[in-house]
Amino acid sequence: MSKDKYSLTMNIKRDDDKALVYYKQDGERFQSNCTIKLNVETTYKFLLNFRPPLKIKSGSLKNNGLEVKEEGFTTESSSYCLLWTSNDVVVSKNKGRENFTLSLTVCISFV
């Protein structure tokens, strides 16, 4: 893989029982055509894998800082775990959606 191209794989799981979250297609009814369904007052684990490796300096979700834990780092890839608790999320009304932004600050140079 070229050094100017990166691949990111992300898995989202509930932290309490490691269950995967629900993903569904919504069609054209909303701003986005897919939805990731999350419960309120639940801790979620975001598992990130970069190829080639990148170093995450910081992360935030809904403008709240996340703890970034390095899980693995090789010349081929890097893996990180970020925990987020949905305590500040209000239950959506039927047919309502709330968009969240996951922001990552990465370091590309390791020199």
C-alpha cells in the first residue's frame, strides 16, 4: 500500500457484553441513507485499525474527548481502542436521527 493512502477499519461494540451494534439502511428518508443504532447510558468500544500504521494523538465524539488506548503497533498496521459512554444522548423520537461526529487527530510522521 502506498504511503499516501491509508485504510481505516472500525468496529463498534457495546463494552458491557461485547455485542455488536445495529446497522440499517434507511433509504432516502434522512440526511444519511444508513443508521447505526445506539442505546443511551451505554458504554461503547470503538476498535480502529489503520493500514499502514498511523499514531492517534487524540479523539473526540460529539465534542467530548475520548481516551485513546493503543492496542497494537507494527510496521504493517496500528490498532486502537476508544471508549465512549452515551450518557449525554437523548432518546430519539420515532423517525428522528441525531448525527455524531467522530474526530481523530493523527500523526503521520514517526520520526
